[in-house]
Amino acid sequence: MNNITMKLNANDLILAALKEDITSEDISTNSVMPNYQLGEVELICKEDGVIAGLDVFKRVFQLLDEKTEVIFTCADGDTVKNGQKLGCIRGDIRILLSGERTALNFLQRMSGIATYTRTIADMLKGSNTKLLDTRKTTPCMRIFEKYAVKVGGGYNHRYNLSDGILLKDNHIGAAGGVKEAVRMAKEYAPFVRKIEIEVENLQMLKEALEAGADIIMLDNMSVEDMKEAVKLCAGKAETECSGNVTKENVAKLVDIGVDYISSGALTHSSPILDLSLKNLHAV
């Protein structure tokens, strides 16, 4: 996550998280450390996984005190091991204590997503299918969670509702049918926008193709129907498989031949990666 992205999009969110954790003061820290004392603490990995969010972790401490030094011995996307020292934070002990939980919350969450994403992405290796995330993200955490998906080897679907056209079942219902929904989207949207539509069966798929949809999302369809759908879409539209995709069932989807597989589980069901700050001491 580059410095411009951090300043324009992430700083306010990180500050909001800090304000959530520190309403007026860190009363625990202030009671045992009333004055400045330079100190160091180590970032330790407590289970195997993929690390993601180091710049966000670092920014937490530096927003509290820009003089805080953070030195990492790994980089986003690296595979890390249980017991591995990932870095050292040096600065005012009061800052190290007050920023600890917020910094770890970001890093553990993002690393968990990167780890889970890497597991599924590895299962798709050798195919032409790309793994996508969804908008099923934690409120106000989307920029961090979608970044973590990319670190883990996945790709980002649309970022938000302004980012792309995706006509789902309720849009189709509101428009009065598949063909009508695509027609209305084509009339409204700029010509540079692709139109994706969700279908639940082959009849809806045929209607979407006749209407000129660019991407067809195959939602909760059987493997057999999805294979037939890919044949029908060849040369006419890209295909995306969606619906309860997890690491437990993605293997059976690899050979279908869809262009994309999207999984909400990447962001809504990945466990955190266990990390800790240890060995705090004065220097």
C-alpha cells in the first residue's frame, strides 16, 4: 500500500480506529508509565501464514508519534512461520503500549485474509481462472481487506457500487426481467462500462447473451450447468462463478473453465493470523 494511498484513503480510517480505542487517554499505560521512556518491542508470528498490512501496522504507531521507528524483517506477501520475529518497534513506551491493539487488529485481520486467499489461489494454479473478492467486507475496512486479497494472490472485483455495473436478482426483478435490465443498463451507463448480470439457470443465461451482457455471473448453479454455460458464452461473454465458494469446495470448480471465481469467504470468513507484540523493554 503506497504512501499516496495511505494518506488519501487510509489515514482517516486508522485514526478512527485509534479514537475508538482511546476515547481520552490510555489509563492503564498512563498509570504505570507517566513519563517518556524510550523502549523497544518485537513483532512475533504465532502461526504459519502470509503476512499483509505491514504499512498499516506501522502507520498506527507513527500517527500517534511520527518519531516511532518500525523496522521489518519481512515484506507483505511473504510466507511467515510460527515463532518468527517479523520486526521491531522502537519509540516512546507509552506509544508502543497504546497503539499495540489497534496495530495488531489491522495486521492480524489483513494477514488472515491474505493467508486464506493464498490457499484458494494456489488451488487454481495451472488454470486460466482468476480468483475474485466481493463487497462482503467489514464496514470501513474494505480498502484494507481488498488490499490483503491482492497480497494473497487474488484479484479485486468492483470496489463499490460506483465502480461497476452488476445486475443481481433484485435488480432484474426491479427492471422486469433479464433483457430489460441489460437494456436499461446499456442506455444509462457510459459506453466504457462493462455490464455484468447474475443468472441462476441456462434460460436466464440465454436471455442475458441475447441482450448483450458483457459478463455473466453463474450464481449457485450446478457444475454441469456451469460447464454448459461456459460453452454457450464462448466468444460472447466472460463468465464468473459465484455462490458459497470456499476452500472446501473450490477444487470441483477448477475444471469448469470460467474466467473468474468470486468468493465472499475471502473477506467474511477468513480467520485472523495470530501475531503478538512481545519482549517490551526500555532502552
